[in-house]
Amino acid sequence: NKKYVADFKAKYKTSPSFYGAQSYDAAMLIDSAVKQVKDLSNKAAVQKAMEKASFKSVRGGFKFGNNHIPIQNFYLQEAVKAADGSIGLKTMATIVKDSQDRFHGECKMASAK
């Protein structure tokens, strides 16, 4: 996360947004699947590789639930002014750890495996 933020600030002269972090993670997820699968036309193999989510997320540990929704932490954040005058978010606490979609048990994908 620290490297991602530093690299982003160096290139774009601003802090990354939460959506920027999600986009970066999406690109890293696709990259990890491409590296694992030799034949990208094999959609089932690509899907299985993406389900493994073998990449280092900027948001910490990352894995998918059985319904392909990420299992992730949620944080309490506060808008703060940095020494340079810029506004950013400061993480105050982890409010939910390893949150999973509450309907994951009803997902037909779960019973199809």
C-alpha cells in the first residue's frame, strides 16, 4: 500500500482514491490470471486462476467468496489535512474484518462447485 501510494503521488502529483486502488487491484488480478494460464482462450482456466486471486492487493489480504464477491475488511476513515495542506483519509479503525456478502450461502455458484 505504501509503495502504491508513493508511486501514484510521484506520477500524478495527487493522492490515489479508493476507486483508484480498486482499479489497480483489478488490473493486478487480471495480470495474475494471465501469468498462471498458458492458453487465454480457455475461459474456465482463466476463471479458476482469477478465483485464486494470487496477487498482492494494495488493500491488504484479498480473496473471493464462493459467489465471487471479495471477502475484505472495512475501515473507519477520517478526512484529515496533511502537513503539505492536502486532504487525505486516515484510517482510524477496522470496523469489519473479513466481511463476506450475507447472501453467499444462497448463491447458485456455491452449490455448482
